[in-house]
Amino acid sequence: MSQVLPASIPAALFHERADAIAEAARELAQHGWTPATSSNFSMRVDADHAAITISGRDKGKLGRDDIMLVDMQGKAVGTESRPSAETELHTQVYRHWPDINVVLHTHSRTQSVASRLFAKDGAVKLEGWELQKAIRGHTTHESALDIPVFPNTQHMPELVAQVNAWIESGKPLHAYLINGHGIYTWGHDMAEARRHLEALEFLLCCELDLRRLNA
């Protein structure tokens, strides 16, 4: 379906965002992190809008026409296409952190298994790993990085509320897992968001390996 843009958004800007999302999605799909049309990706367009993947599309085959515009409440703008049911989780990040411009959500096997394994603890505590320095604000392995694991639910306001509660508690948040689901992370630009995602995938894999070796 065609995308009709507000007068305030140049077509070239929207197309740039759409192309960047589609390219990233295709590359992440090659890693096997977006099985069965799962996952969703977005980029901020301006203070009031974001570009996001249309629901149900094969993330390994995305093009410009598979990206749509939403407002910061997660509602479709200028199209009858349907965004992901989890769009509110993207716009929540953009509303809370105005300097964040990219949100990535994937469903790798590692992320999904880790979310189940650590759900009872409520978080994955990463400590002592050199690659923690890939996460913005972490400059040494001598730090702790908590990745919360929230219970899964099909009722998005409930999940949004869980994330809000973590943020409002004052604890740092760079990413989170959803039990039996996958990971959400973000960045100031696509390169930073990709770096966070790839680093966390590696670190979660290391934690799972340690659990197996120490079993």
C-alpha cells in the first residue's frame, strides 16, 4: 500500500530511513535472527514520527515498500498498512530518550533461550566481559551490565508498563529481553544499535556456554 507522508517530512528523508531499515533487516536475517517473519526494526524520522517495518513481512526480503510511518503513539500515519503489534515498545524508547534514533528487535535462538533461562532471576547480569565495552557508557570490563527479562504478554500496555517501571526506578537500561521471545536494544544511530545488538548476542551466548560447562 502507498505511503502518504505529512508535508513536514521530505520523501527523501523517509526513503533514506526505509532503505537503512531494510538493509539492516536483510543482514540480520542472514544471521538467522529473524525467523518466520519475526522481529521488527525502526528509525526515528523526526520528533513526532518513526519509520518501522510493516507487520508480517519476511525480514530477509525487505525493501522500501515494506516500511511504514507511525506517530509516537504507535499509530499508522498516511497508510492502511499495519505496523507490528509491538510498535509501542519502539515509540516508548523514542519518547523517553529523544537522542535515540534506532530500535532493533530480534529473535535469535541464543536470545530466546537466554530469556527463558534467566527469567526466574529477572535479569541477566553481565560482569567481567571485555565486550561489555561495546555498550555505550561502559568503558571497562570491571562493571556490571543488567539486562532485564520481562514476562511475555500479548497485552502491549502491560509490557510497556513493565519497561516504564524499570526506567522510573532509576536503573540503567540499554536493552531488555522478553521471556520466551527475544531482545530489544537501541542506539543513537544504526551503527551503534547494531553494535549493541551484536555485542549482546555474543555475551548472551557466552553466558549460556558457561551454564552448560558448569552444569
